[in-house]
Amino acid sequence: MNTFQYQVASIDGDYANLKRIDAQEDDLKLVARALLPPEITEGTKLLYEMMQYSILEE
């Protein structure tokens, strides 16, 4: 199963724009905030695996 790392680039109402940080990619991914942990803010790093987002602890 693939895992991806993202950073919350911006929050716009019920959606968040995510930027991939584990690979070189210029596009942002628009994701419904209902699919993300409720405590996210701009700059929060996320881990996506097994079709779920979780906050990436560093």
C-alpha cells in the first residue's frame, strides 16, 4: 500500500489544499475537510495511508 506525505497549504471553507512533500510535485490536491483530522491548520503535515489522513508526528 502506498503512503504519501502532505502539508496543508491553505484552508478554504470546507476544503483544504494539500501540497505533496515527499515527492516533487507542483499541483495542489483539494480535499474535503471532513476527510481530514479536525485539528489541522495551515502548515500541518499529514500522512495518507490506507485511505486515511493522520497528522504526521515529527
